[in-house]
Amino acid sequence: MEIYLPIAEMSVQWIVILSMGLGVGFLSGLFGVGGGFLLTPLLVFYGIPSGVAVATTLSHITASSISGAVAQWKKRAIDFKMAGVMMLGGLAGTGAGVWLFAIMRRAGQMDLVVSLTYVPMLGIVGGIMLNESVKTLRAQARGNAPARIHPTNHVWIHGLPLKARFRQSRLYISIIPPLVIGFLVGVMSAIMGVGGGFIIVPAMIYLLRMPTNVVIGTSLVQIIGVAVVTTMLQATSNYAVDIVLAAILVVGGVIGAQFGVRAGAKLRGEQIRLLLALLVLGVALRLLWGLVITPSDVYSIAGL
Amino acid sequence: MRRLLCLAFLLIASPVSAEQLVSGISQDLIQITSNYTGSDIVVFGAVEGDQTADSRSPRDVVVVVRGPDSDITVRRRDRVAGVWVNRDAANLSGMPAYYFLASTRPLKDIAPPDALTHYNIGLQNLQPDAVHSHHDYEPFRQAALRHLTKDRLYTETPGGVEFLSETLFRAHVPVPAEVTRGQYNVEVYLFRDGVVESAQSTPLFIDQTGLERRLFNFAHNQPFSYGLAVVAMAVIMGWISSLLFRRPA
């Protein structure tokens, strides 16, 4: 069964798109990440123009994040104050991102910049998470108490001014790190059509030292805010949001997310982190591969 | 534009005494609906006129369908410090978004290369109206032809035009689902001895219709409301799903 997408101006097999939405929705419910970093490349690979893919993926992120956030909210696992601070940074970042987007696209260096920033970032984040979760799992297997994370590792963060109390996260830290993280993620969201959960979640755990149980709900709320604003920007400035594509992705996404949340409840925090680490490393390797292998055709076309 | 003038000139310059071409298309409007998966149009026609006069030399029919002009940016990657980077680019404007050619025989047997160049017929003779490039753009043009042929937007089918009788001919034109909307031109050329004797051009329109058309207009005319509608849909669906899938308790 094929369906025509009015904005992408092409026909797609809706069952394939629905499956992509389902699969990515499942992961998003499981890990508390939006899944844009998987969905955007999948859609582009399927043949959707990258501008439309970037802009429309954000709807999928919005829906599956809301679906996940409601579930987390019922568990009272959301730090709204932290999410709000990060969102402020995120909105500024989105504005900057839309501006950068235009510059890079004119220069034809979009893919390069995306890959060059993604590879080290994902590589480092994934590596740290993998190392930590494996250590914790090993310690548990030996019957030891799980290794405690010492906040003293990041003294510099605690020396920053503008401190605020985040009760849900049991933290008393400066609002500068969450603002900066929010800003960086906002930039990425506008450029790459990702919510940025795969960066926010590790940043919350390892930089801000937030408890894992509030991390997922809080990152989802922040992602929703940024995704909604970016969708509006993309719709009004680039006319690149395809409502038919969005509807199919959303249906798949929300159903997948529900199963993801359930699967996540059966796993322990460090197991989830191990799986997410492997996923993040996998994407980093894939991008690195694309940068270094000799392309089958050194010419590429754009802008038809 | 240059191409249209050339065609107009051909039409005027065709000798009146020679054979005349009459052609038509099965559909002059293709409407893109929600289940549009590409379509097939038929270009048909007849060669009228004095058949006996010079029946010894073969005559050929070439059918060309040209899509609306578009800008194509072609980039070339080079290896810099082990990483493949887009280095050089060429912007080719005025290349058709779709190009289909069918002929009774391979083009090289129909007319000499310089004649084909003169008439602007054949994939290899597709030239941009303007080029933005710091280098020789030929390899970039070749790359564009290669990529668009792979995407089935550019096609050249020798033998795609068949004569059903002495005078009647027919060609099938596949219109893939990925075509751009706009005005297309169906051009039919009658060749004899490597020279165009008669030519005809018919417009073909491809447009969205029904719900697709309304959604497209909505997105372009009221982008803010459209954006809100998309966001609202996503939010509501997300919310509903979390109500439907209550915890199994």
C-alpha cells in the first residue's frame, strides 16, 4: 500500500514508515531518548528529502516523548524545574541552529559538520556509558555493592555561580551547566532533527549527577519543548513539515513508545545504560564509516 | 527558452510539401492523489502526407517529454586528512526535472551527433542555461545525468517508439511517483535523413488534487496554523496513546 506525501511530493510504502515509527518509538520509550538520531537517517535512507525528514521527525519525537512523559509523570519521575531551565537554553540554541543551518547548507558542508561533531561526541558519550555500566554490572555479578558515583569528580561545576535547588533531583547546583547543555542540544535539534535525548540523558547522569530515575522523564519534557518550537520554525520558515508523513510516524511512535516504557520497567538502570551505550556507539561507528570509506560516487546532487 | 525558440523555428521552417506529423497524448493532465504511485501516459500519432515520394530512406520518430526547469547543485567529494569532504560544486540551472526520450532506433542511427546537438535532442545534449562553477562543469553535468538516470527521472529508450502501421506510431511514457509538479512538454519529432521534417509540442500538466492539494496549500498559505495543527496532532496522539495503554497494573 502506497500513500502520497503532499510536502515531500513522493509516494511511500506506509507500512515501512509505520514500522520505522514503531521501532524508533520503542527505543525512545525504553531509553528516554527521542530517537531522532535514528529516525532522520532512516527516512533519508528511504528516500525522503533530508529537509523534510529533519523537519518531520520532530513531530514523531514530540508525540512519542509526550506518550513517554505521561507515563513518567505518573511515576512522579520528572524534575520540571530542571526541564524548564534546560528548555530556556534550548530555545536560544534552536534560534542559533536555524541560522547555522542556512549557512552550512549554502556552503554544502551540512553532512560533514554533522558527522564531524557527531562522531567524537557520540563516541565519547557512548564509551563512558559503556565503561560505567559494564563496571557496575560486573560489581553486581560479584555481589558487591554498586560502585557509587562521587560528585567530587566534577568540582568545577559546583564552583559556578547562580546556584539553584532542584528538589526532585536532590541537587543544589549552578543553572549554568543545564543552560549550556540545553543550548547545545537546541542547536543540534534545529540542524539535525534530533531531540537530543541521547546527549541530554548522559549529560544529566554524568555531568549533572541527576538520579537515573528522574533523568528519563525530565529529558522527555525538555525534548518536547524544543521539538515543538523547532517544528513551528521549520513549518513557517522552510515549509518542510509533511503532515501525512508526520501522522504515520506519530501513530507508530506512540504505540512503540508504550511498549518501550514497559520493557524499560523490567530492566535495571545500568542495563538500560549498557544498551543505550551500544546503540550510541553503533551510530558513531556508522557515521565514521561514512566519513572514511571511499564513496562509490564522489559526485552527489542536491536541490532538485 | 532557447529550446522553445529552437522548436518554434523548426515548426515554421518545416517544408510544407513534406510529410506532416500529427500527434496527441492519452492524458494532458496527471492528477496526483493520495494513492498516486506513478502513471503511464501514451503518446501516439500519425505521419501524414506523401508516402511514396521518398519511401526509400528510413524515417524515424523521437518522443521527448521534458519536465519543468530546475536548479541542480552537484558536489564533488575529495579526501582531506583521511576524511571525505565536499570540495567543489557546480550549480546547473535550467536542467529539466524530468527527461524522457523514446525513439524508433538508437539516436546515433537517426541523425549525426552535430544534428542532435543542434536540435537539442538526447540526454547528452541536455545543457544547463547557466552554470555557477569555478571549474570545468562537464564532469558535474555528467554526474547529474548519471544520478538522475539512476533515479529514473532521466530516461532514454531506443526502440520505445513503435510503428503500428505504415503511418501510426505509439510510445509509452512512464511517469514515476517522484516527479515534480508543473508544466511538462511532450515533443514529437519526425526525422528523415538525419533532418527534422516536422515537429509538434503539446503541454502536459502534473498537479496535486483533492486533499493533497489542500494540505499543500495549507502548508504554504497558513504556515503558522499548519505548524500548530501538526504539533496539536502529535500532542493529542501522544496523550491518547498513554490513556489507551494504561499500565497493565
